[in-house]
Amino acid sequence: MHNAIAELAADGCNVYIAVAFFTESSVVESLIANGCHGRLVFRLGFPTNPAALQKLMELSNVEVRYFTGHSFHPKIYIFGEKVALVGSANLTGAALLSNQEVVVSVDSNDPRLTELATLFSGYWSEAKVLDQATLTEYRSIFQQSDVHQNAIEKLGAKVLERFGEFQPSNIARGKPKVSEESIFLEHDPSHCDHANFIRARSCTMEEMQSYATSLNLVRPTQDTSSDPHFGLQHWYPRIWDEWARDKDGVVPDEVFTDDEESVDLGDSEQQEIRIPSVMPAFAQKYAYGRGHRCANEIAFRFYGQKEYLAEVFPKSPGREYLRAIGGGVSLGDWRVGRSGLVNLIKWRDRTTRRLLSAEQVVFGWLSDRGWRPTLSPPGILAKQIYKQVHGHVGVAIREPVISLLEHMNGGKPDHPTISSATKNETDEGRELAIAKVKSILGQIDSPRDLHEYLVSIGAFRLGLRVQCPECMRRSWFDLESIGATFKCPKCLNTFDAIGNVDRAPWCYKAAGPFSVKGYEDGAYAVLRSIDFFDDQKMNTMRASPVVSFTAEGIG
């Protein structure tokens, strides 16, 4: 087992481990040294060793979480997206080096690998994070239980002394194996599996009987049962009758119901949502079975977020796109359907979904088509402005507002809000007195206080416009640089604040992404275009807009 783990993780892949007992840290330490990132979920209780846990806590590339319930008893080792090991081996020294353990590998071609990844993801989201305080307290409890551990060891020694030691022989890989068929027939020779052929509408019973005869099935000589291998069924499954549906053993396909549920995000900063599963009214809340019972189509509509989030998802098999949809790991129970994301449901529960930005989705889709997309300079500024206005771009991109900011950045906007005297100024990065800014904004017809709004989104920096007593020129000093003295940036003279700031007016300069000349280098044009199309959307329409970008062909 130790060698298998080392071999499978030799390429430095991500390793996910869920075990009941953990006593051996050397394996995890070697994985981390090999460049792997590790996640471990275990049960906090005997024989899990606090000393081994302490070593993991000191590693920088491993995350550790725990359960305390005795029912947590898996042994799963997942190596990236390529293979998983499932069996009887805990992460203990004996299991890795000396015990005879049975472990089965599940490779990437097996759909059960996705199921195991989903199972681990569920463990990870529910488990508690191990912190130093918890570990210290557990170490104290563990040390107090030494006497009980010694008693258990003495019990094992007495059993060996009284009854002797006997155990299975080592597994011989070259030994001929008994076939699966003979194993089960020897166990119950009177039992055999039975299958039903269901007649399609396009054929007759005679045609189906002829097909069954052509199979020419031969009963094995060891099979002593009298049951037929199959039966011919001339009626169709009654999928709307629960009793009949269970008897027929069928799964309904392409059956749609009107059941639906909506979820509101309470926090615009929230990047994950808990989506309740919706089951048809006729379905039981919990039912036996390993497969999915129905599919939920998920529709997103976002308002007031700090970035453009994806509402539309192209149906594409590309690797980069699917990685974006799955958050960098396997898709699990998620698929892309005709109307967007689809969540495959096993039972009524809630699933956690990370919200995806429109940029992630579109860029992943373009990458699979041979393009290398990157945001353009106007796109980068537009993205930052959108973030600062919390997704409400309507006010920030009004023509009088952007004309004012363009003037403050040294441009020459052609708008009546700016007086002719102001338009003729040519110095870069103009500052305007607060009273002047309020006067200009007060002339704009708006249902809200534009001055208060622009201050709240960080569009301005505050400072003093002070006249140098030496060269008699005025310079602007931001709030953070104001002190007992000033240094004139023009003549480099240093002078006292006292006596020179009495009549200095408080002024604003444009700040952050609002401080770029040329209408934010085109960012306003980008935002106005997206806002225009957003206004044209009906309530039933969705979009995944990406701000301005460029794309180069790969190769």
C-alpha cells in the first residue's frame, strides 16, 4: 500500500484522503515533499495519534479536517483526476506496511471515480477544521487513556497465547484465480439472474421471440437452477404508478415536472450558494439506489454583484471549459444542459455551488477553441469600475458624470455641464474645489445625491490646494501627505503649513479607475455597451457578458 501511494503520487498531483484512523504521518510528509497538495479527513479518536497530527499541522501544503462520530469509517485515497484507491486500509503504519489489506483501484474511465470525488467533497464541506487548540485538548485526552490502550494490547496478547496465531497467507499474484461465475454458483447453485425484454412499439411479439431465440444462450453445466435466463414482456412500464414503477425496475427519461424553488442571495459578497434539491411530487424523499433519480435545471439571475457572473453556459465538451464549470476539479453531479447548468439528484438535500464569473466561463470556452484570451486595458478598468459601483453602473456612466471626471483627468469634454472657462484649462490631473464639484453635480437631473454617491464609490481623493509663498504657485496635496510642513513640487521650497493653509480650499481629484484620461481609456464605452444590451433584455433572458478582451490564436 505504501509503494502504491508513492507511485501514484509521483507526478505531484493533488491527493485527497478520507480514513477513519490516522497514525502515520511519514506518507503524507513524503507526498508534500514530492510537490503534492494534500487534503485529509479523519476521525478524531483512538487510535488516531496526536503526534502524527502535530507533524501535519506544521506542513504548509496540507489541509486537515475531522469528524468525531464512530460511524465515519471510509478508506479512500484519490489521486487527482486519474485514479482512486478504495478498500480496507487506514492511514496507519500497520495498514501501510504489514497488514494484509484489500484495496481496489478505480481509474479515470470508471464513472465511480466521479462518485468518489463527489463523496469526498461532501465529507470535506461537512468536516471541522483541525486547529491547534483542538489538537492540544485531544492530546491531553489521548494521554489520559494510555492505561486503556495498554489493557487492549494485553487482551490481544492473551488471545494469541491462549488460541495461537493464525492468519491468511500472503496474496500470491501469480496463483490461478477462481472465476467469478463459479464462486457465485458454488455459493447458491439454485440462484440465477433474470432479465426482461420489453417489446417496442415498432415490433411484434413474434419478432421479439425470434430475437430471443437467436441469442442461443447456453446454461453452464454447474448451473442447477430451473429458472429461465430472461422473460418477454409485452406491456410498457407504468412510470406514474409508484408500485408498478418499482416492480418494472425502470428509470423514467425526459419526464418534466412543474416543481421549482428559488433562492435569494442575502449578501452581494457571497460566492457560494446552497441550492435545495427539487424532487417530483410523486417521488419519495429517500429511496434505495446508487444512481441519480432526476435532474434539476438551474437558472441564474444576478443583480448588484461586484463582477459579471455567468448566467448562460455553452454546451461544450472542452477540457478548460469543463474545468471552469467544475471549479478546477471533476464535474461531479453537475452537467451542462440545453438550458444551462443541470444538477443530478439522488435524494432531497442541498448542494453547494460556487458562483462562476462570466469571464471564467467564456475564457474557458475560448481556450478550448484554440484562443488565448486576456482582458484588454479598457476591460481591466471597466471590471474595476463595475466592482466599485457594486454592479449598478447606470449612474456612474451617465454622460454629465463621466464628462466631469474626464475634465478632472485633464481631458476636454464637450458637455454644457462644464463651463467654457473650465473647458479651456489644459493642466493634467485637475483638482476641483468641493463647492465646484457639488455645483456641477447639482445641475444634473438625478433622483439621488450624486455627490454623496460618487464619494461612496471612491471616485474622489480629498486634498488641499495650497499656494507656495516662494514661487506663488498653487499645488494640490492629498489628505495623507498633509503635515506641519509642505514641499512645493514646482520650486521644491519647503514651507510651514501654519499661515499658508488658512485660505486653502479643500479639493477633489479623481481616484482609482476613475482617474484615467480619455474616458477611462475606453472603459466607459465598454460599460455603456453592456448596460445598453442589459436594458434590452427581457426578464426571461440571461447573459454571461465579458468586458473588453483580446484573444491570440494558440500556435
